[in-house]
Amino acid sequence: MNNLDTHNQRIAKMTFATVYPLYLAKIEKKDRTKEELHQVIKWLTGFDDDKIQELITEKVTFEAFFEQATLNPNAQLITGVICGYRIEEIENTLTKQVRYLDKLVDELAKGRKMEKILRG
């Protein structure tokens, strides 16, 4: 197994409940709100607030998280570099989806306008 396979498996097994507070802390530090974070998650996944909380409570993995999601058709418009990876070059579907979410949270934390973050 190569490093990329190991990386993809590690991402798949990470729980959304573990990463969510990190997302929240990152955006709140930049004066953005939990509501804005949820707006971004809803846009990407189709989840409502209750479903987001349920997924946190159940400690679902990112694999289960994105299996339940209905990805926004404009998600492929999310491009650029996040965590050292160019999103549009990521071949593993799940890893790409997680990086989409990471990129949206990053843009939110950087103060980008919501209408720009929510492409289309």
C-alpha cells in the first residue's frame, strides 16, 4: 500500500464529530458564525441543521457522512489548493469531497463573501 492509499483511508475513517469543532473554531476566530458554517455544509451536502447534529452525535466517519450526502452539482467548481493538494487533481472521490468541505471552510475563515463561497 502506498502513502496515497494510506492517506485516503485515514481521511475515510476520520469522524465528522472530531473535525467539526476544528472547523467551528477556525471560522469563529475570524468572526464568522456557526450559522455560516452550517450554510456552507448545507450547500455542499444537502443536510439540514438536525441532520448535521445527528451526524455529529453518531460520530459518523467522513465515509458515512458523504455516503449520506447529496453533493451539490456545482461542487466541481470548487478548485484550488487545500492542505497542499490541488483539489481538481485529487482522484479519490471521498478525499476530493472532504477537501471540498475543507476549502469552503477555509474560504469562510478568510472572509470571502458567502455568494462567492456558494458557487453558482
